[in-house]
Amino acid sequence: MKQRFELLVQAMQRHPRRMMAGLGALLLGTGVTAVAVAPLAPDAADLPVQQVVESVTPVLTDPLAQAKPPARFELFHSDLTRRNDSVQSLLKRLGVSDSEASAFLSSDATTRRLLLNGNPGKLVSARTDGKGKLIELKVLWLARSGKEFARLQIGQGSKGLRSQLEIGPLERKVRLAGATIRGSLFEATEAARLPDSVAEQLADVFGSEIDFRNDLAAGDRFQVAYETFEAEGEVLSFGQLLGAEFVNRGQKHQVFWFQEAGSKGAFHNPNGQSLKRAFLASPLAFSRVSSRYGMRFHPISGRQQPHLGVDFSAPTGTAVRSVADGSVTYAGWKSGYGNFVVVQHSDQKSTAYAHLSRIGVRKGQSVEQGALIGAVGSTGASTGPNLHFEYLVRNQHQDPLTLARDGGSATVTASAKAEFKRQAQAIRQQLDAAATVVQASAE
């Protein structure tokens, strides 16, 4: 038996294909469908081991090993000019270590006048080599017209550094943002990185429909579309809030900005009805009511007495706005009120603003709704920075928190309704896109 098995193995080694074909036919003919085959060759562990040594010459094929080093290593830094900047302090923040550049910026009249003079906040970008030597300096800022930008460019010329000033048109773009409410509206607008001017418009336009002090709930959300004016991809100013959606306790509120030919623009609801109110909900864009209208325990006198206004808690210097169009009838010091301003409005209504740190208007001056009239302070009989705000009708005090209920109900004219619908639909699509992003990030 053993001899026959050895002959079979030798035959399979000489004719492997023929023998395996015959074995397969035999198995198929007998109806076998699954086979486990053991190796028929000798065990590799029993085979003799032979060591082969050959000399080889390595060939470098890595492209990085053959690449030439870069001709020049460059660094980029950006920052904003500050009110007390000097040439040296600005260059240090930009990573520039170049005595030639420092001397040029200090001596060039055009550069000194445009770079450090005027309003701070100019965007400065520097390109340097690896050792801090200046290659190029570029400064962007908003031109006085508000519709153009100015660019000061400083770079290497044939005779050293040189400066060049150019003026160009701003590019208008639309940006989207949104957030889910976790705490206050102010915290949410900060999280959405909304510019202050846009956040104020958002608070104003919904202020008469939503009580942001008492009615906000965790999970409320908002989306906005707003204008930016840019140069070379950098935002230099913010414009109009174009549309907004606010979901408060499951109820959706939408507004769209629309301006008919020959008239002022205003926010409208989806039906085309104007939301412009005679009075803003608050003289402060963001604030906390620290003392309401009515009887209270006076913090200084220690007695129960009527409080004829509302106190808004806010840091010193916070801008105070006129809540409606009117004329200033008083602007100066008034005993316990401290720095005090009174604005007379139509229909025998007036508003008063007390404890101001500074007054920004004069008696007899006309002011529009939203115009700055002063800043929050602690002058007069005050225990800390706050704005005391009063609302009077025919010289009788009323609760200031009710004044925002007054407003108009004008609608878009029939001739402009088609254009309003077209613009509103375009903004609505953008708000829907922003809502998708906000909801996804919340989840």
C-alpha cells in the first residue's frame, strides 16, 4: 500500500494538470460537491536552506530627495491699526524686523498720514521673509464716501521701498448666519458672530413681537441674511439686515427688508405689511431691566415710592438711542437725574433719558429714530451704571415697556407687490439654507 501511494505522488509531481483533471472528474462523477485537499508537496520546513548574497546599487527615486530648496521662505501676518499705534508697535505685531522698513514708514509722508492718522481699525497685512525683512505691506480701509475702499501698498521698487495709493469700488455681498438660543439673545448673536449693527437691527425688528427679556426659551433659533461690503475678500463694512427668521416657542416670525422707489425702506412681514413702529422697544440695543415701572423700594431713600420709569442695567458708555423721531427739548444736568435728555415726539408724547455719562445732542436739535443721544452712566442719584428711561403722554407717565405697541400698518403698494414677492422669495431660500446649518449644528 505504501509503495502504491508513493507511485501516485510521483505521478502527480510529473503530470500535475492531468492527474488533477482525472481526480476532479472522478469526484464529480460520484456526486461529491465539497472537498478538503491536503498539500501533497514536501513540508517547507524540511527543505534545505540556501543563503544568496548579491551587491546592489541604490537608486534615489523619492522626488523630495531630488527637489531643489525653495528660493525664499515667506511669512504672512495681519492685524488692525489701533488708536495709539506707532510705526514700531505696528511692525512688531506684524512680525516685521526691518530697520529699512521702519525708517521708510516713519519718514514717508503719505504712509504716515494714511496708515496711522484718522480712524483706527484699518486692516494691515505684511509679507516678510524668514528673517522678518519686509517684502510687502498692504493697508485696506473704507474711503470717506462709504462706497469705495482705499488701498495703500508698500513694496520693493528699483530704488528701495515705495508707496502707492489706490481707490476702488467696494463689492456688495450677502452673508448668512444663525444660532440656537441657549441663554440670552445677546449670547446667541455673539455665538453666531453677528456684527453689532446687524444684531441691533435683529433685536429692533422683532422687539415689538417677541419679549426678549421674558419670552425666550432654550431651543429658540434665528437665521439672518445681511449685507457686507468687501475689498479683496476682506469685510470693510456691514450694511442692511435683508431678512430674518425667528422661531420663538414654536412660532415662526419672518421679516424682509424692502424699499419702494421714491420711499424709505422698511421691514415687512411675508404679506407685505410694514413692521415699522413709531417707537423702538428699547433705547438700548441689548439690556437687562433692573427696575420696572410702578411702586418699589427706593435703593437710596429706603422708602416705598412710585418708580415712574424703567431702569436698564448696562455698562458705562453703552450707546443710548432716541426711540422715535422728535425734537430735543432738554439736554443738560437735572438734580437727581444727572445728565438728562428729553425728546418731544408727535401726539403729545415724550421720552426722557437719565444718568447719562455724556450727552450727544443739544436743545432744539431734531433727531431721528435710532439716533445716538448719549451714553449710559451713573450721574446724579444712581447706585451704579444704568439708564433711567421715562415715557410720558400729555405729561402723564406711562409704562415705557408698552410704547413699542404703537406702530403703523402700511403695506406694499399694488405696483410694487410683484417685486416684493420676488425679493422675499430669494431671501427666504437663503434663510432656509441657513436654518439647515443651524439645526444640523444644534444636533
